[in-house]
Amino acid sequence: MIELENVAIGYNGVELLSEVSLKLVPGSFHFLTGPSGAGKTSFLKLCYAELLPVAGHVSLMGQDIRTMTRDDRALMRQRIGVVHQDCQFLDHLPVIENVALPLTVSGRPAHPQELGELLSWVGLRGQANALPPQLSGGERQRAALARAVMMSPDVILADEPTGNLDWEMSLRLLGLLVELNRMGKTVVIATHDLNLIRQAKAQVQARVLRISGRRLQLAGADL
């Protein structure tokens, strides 16, 4: 599904990650930890071909990202949903239209019933016609998750999705991600919050990865 083999990435000649090898199999659940600036966001960008490695190979859905055309990447990204750390919305469009944007961009029709069900799942049906600036932080993150799964992707990558949320809302968002994993989705969550990882113990089998010293390490056994 997503496979990295002896991958290195860097900026301006400075190596950020090196000798990274990992295979994300269907239905797996991973937490990605490490200090600020260690490369968690860059690692996630490798996983959806936003960033190319300076060495090694990255394969997404069986295809090397170096050989992908722009159209290949567009099709591949329909299978990978991303919740960015700083979720961006078009502030002049209501929530329901922001969530439907992946469909709009791909030229597929948006079915009101399906959109309504998705907003209900994330607890935002009552905010369907609200503008993004009217949402709380937790509501914005749940809207971002709804948008990320709009195309029913196989993989969900979430970059610090609970970083600015209180504990109750963090647990609510974690519950949604666990539910997606139980549906067979591969989930990767980059987080600083070790309490969130511990809370997941009773809900899901997960692996914890840690970036340290430019290497990706397995941080422990199954939670």
C-alpha cells in the first residue's frame, strides 16, 4: 500500500531523515512521534507524494512516486485522505461545500444525502451551512476529517489532529479515527500527545513509530 525503502529527505543540502524503511499494510494503525522539527510532517508528505525523497524509493499503491505523472498523483490522492495540522478552508463557502470540495475538484457529483450522513458522523450536521470562521477548533478538525474521507480513501494521514483541542474533543476525534480503522482503513497519526496514544490502547492495535536522530524507530510493542 505505502512502502518506503532506505528513504532520505532533506532541505537545502541538510538531511532531515535517512535510511527510513517502512511498510504500511492495509488496515494498520500507526502513531508517529518525535520532537518538533524532527520530520513528522515531512514523513507524512512522503506518504502522499507531496515530497520526493533525495534517496531511496517510495511506492504508493504499487507505483514509485518518481514515475508518477500529475494525473497519476491526482488519482492516487483520491485513495489517501489527509488531515493537515493547520486545516485550511474556503471561508466564503459553507461547511458542507468545503467538505464536498474533493468531489467538486474531481468532477464527481455530490449527493446531499451522503454529505448529510458524513456530517452527522462527525457531529456537524447542524453546522452544515455555517461558514468556517464560525466553527470552534474542534469543529474545524472534524470538518477537516470529513473532507479527508469524502472520497472514501484507503489511507488516512492525520498531522497533529488534536494539537489545539481540549482532552474531551481529542478523544472524540480519536474515536472517529479508530472507527475508520475498524472499517479497514489504514491510519497514521502524527502526535506529541502520549496520553492520546495511551488512551488508544483499549480501542485499537497500534504501532508507535518515533523519529529520533534522523531515523525512524519502532518505539514499542503493540499497544
